[in-house]
Amino acid sequence: MPSTTRRNRRGDIPPPRTGGSEAEVLRGFLDYLRTSIAAKVDGAPEPQVRAAAVLSGTNLLGLLNHLTCVERAIFLGENVADWQATFQVVPVDSVDDVVARYRDAVERANHVLDGCTDLGAPVPRPRPDRPAPSVRWALTHMIEETGRHAGHADILRKLIDGSTGR
């Protein structure tokens, strides 16, 4: 198992201080987790970043690719035909490519959320024929989904090079 050096150990950052409204709290925690998961993948070495480190076949790059697809599905209304396939990346995708796509999806999702003033209203979708969850549900689900996979990513990154923290 790799040793952890001061150089590759990231400091743990406490949960965010957010505004007092429900929307500010939910968005603050989601952005905190989004930053955390991107940091766990950013700079991870090849080929370990795409290698399965656990029996399920989960790999670090695949987790971030999956979260990119979830962000796009929940907030942008994109259709995902095969959720299991979202955990895989094509060989030509670099770490930088996958991290950039994730950050782009987050930016686009935040743009949608910036226009949402009622947490009980449905997430606006480009296709009105598809039902959408409430903004509150979407934010809560993304916090749960991102938090769960950030925990997985933390373990995988530690197995790769000993790097930990947010």
C-alpha cells in the first residue's frame, strides 16, 4: 500500500458555512461535495485512475463520469439509457477530459439552479413532456449521490497513491 507523504495529503476542509435559507444550505453542501469529488480525481495517476481497485469493478475515473451523467440527467433533463455504462470511460478520455466534463456539467446545472426560486417547483427541463422532480428533491438527491460516491472515491484514491482529504 502506498505511503502517505505530506506532499500528497490534502487537508480536510470542514463543511461550508452557508446562508440561512434552505436553498443556500442545500446548494452550499452540494457545491462542497462537488469540489471534493473533483479534487479526489484531479491529478490521479494513469492507469490506476481507471483500474478497478475493488471487486465491484469501481474505478475513480468511472465514478466521476457517472456523477457527470447524474448531474446532466437531474438538472439538464438528459436521457441516460444505461446507468451501469456511465461508470466506464473510453480509453482516449484523460483525467483532465473527465474532470473538465464534470465541471462543465456542474456549471450548467448551477446555471439552471440560479433561475429556480421555489424549491417545491419542478426542475426546469428542456423537454416538458418528461416529468421532473422538485428542485428540493433534486438537490437532496445530488447531495446524497455525490456524498456517497465521494466516500468511494476517497477510498479508491487512498489505494492509488495515499492521497486523502477534501
